[in-house]
Amino acid sequence: MAALAPLPPLPPLSPQFKSIQHHLRTAQEHDKRDPVVAYYCCLYAMQTGMKIDSKTPECRKFLSKLMDQLEALKKQLGDNEAVTQEVVGSAHLENHALKMFLYADNEDCAGQFHKNMIKSFYTASLLIDVITVFGELTDENVKHRKYARWKATYIHNCLKNGETPQAGPVGIEEDNDVEENEDAGTASLASQPPQPSSSTYDPSNMPSSNYTGIQIPPGAHAPANTSAEVPHSTGVASNTIQPTPQTIPAIDPALFNTVS
């Protein structure tokens, strides 16, 4: 398949579009290893962008190009049930977000603080954002998103200041500015490539993708007042589809060149 035409940079007249830049970058990072996740990240970015600004010419042009890329991804995924059936797509996305959350949470529990685990926490929170394309989040997902985003910000700031982070949810109740501090903290990490580490997140090293009824490992720090049982029971077996990556069009890097 011919390569897609380069997409324009994010419109300078809508700085709010910077919020979807991280979701688009997450799509780019998944376009080969999990194109279903890439598709839903693009869908979330387009839907959010339409709500932000769909009237100015620059934004209309950008969203039109993004829609073309989204349609190309959907066409390549074909009859993949994770795209054609919302319940399967929601389960696929939620399972992937949970994998990243559990990896980062176990690293946190073990006192292994590094950029890969910070990015995994942050990416998990972005993927939970994306789950909203299927409707309202559950209370558990809201708590997981807040905890993951707070944890990424907290550990990032500690390492930047030469401090040793504390494992677990210590201090989260006192920090009520998680959302406000996001850009000042972990947003910069979204643009950094993963650092070499013996603890690098690798989906192949994670448990089976069917997380229905799984217990969070002993010692792992789930969000405060959150049940240890993963709140995911769609009734769909999540031995999810493994698409052939070579046929999936790559997410165009030009999407992420924000004009200052």
C-alpha cells in the first residue's frame, strides 16, 4: 500500500490541541505492535479535536487529514472484531492499559524507579482516556487514571530533583492538583523515547491478556480504596486478535510537530 501523505502540524491557533498530541504519539508507538490500540487513539484524538475546534480552517484541515488516516487504519484492520464490535474493542483497550499499569505498579512496589516505568504509568492514563470513546468510565478506571497520572508526575519530579520517591499511594490524597500538574510533570516524558533498562516494559513478558477476575499481585499498590480485583468483566474472551503489522499504515510523524 502506498504511504499516506504527510499530515500538517498541529494548528498554532488552537493550543488546546496539544492535549491530543500525546494520544497521537501513543498511536504512533503502537501502530506496529498493536494497531487496534493505534486506531482507537486516533479516534479519540479526532473526536476530542472536533470538540475543541472544528471551525477554523487550520483545524478543519488537520482534522480532515486525521480522519483520512483513521479511515485507512480502519480499512487495513478489516473485519477485526476489536474494531467492528465495541465490546471487544473496549476489552482489548482496557486490558492493554491494565498491562501497562500493572507493569509500572510492580516496578514501583519493587523500588525500581526509572523512565520506562514512568512512561508506562503515563501511557496507561492516556489509554484510559481513550476508553471514553465507548462511553463513561467506571469509577475504578477513573481512580486508576488519576493514580497513574499522579504517580508518573510524582516520580518524574522526584528523579528530576534528585529525590528518592516513595512507593505506593503515599501523599496522593494531599496532592489535589494531579491534572493541573500533568503538563509540568509527565507531559515532557511523552516525547522521550524509552531508555534502555533491564526492566523495560515488554508486552510479551506480561500475563495473559484475559484479566477478568485477576488479582493484583501481592504488594502492588492499587489506587487507594480500589478493589484488588480488576473491574473488567465484559463476557468476551480477550484472546484478542493479533493483526499482521506489515499491512498497517504507519502513523505519520508530522502529526506531532507542534508549531510554537
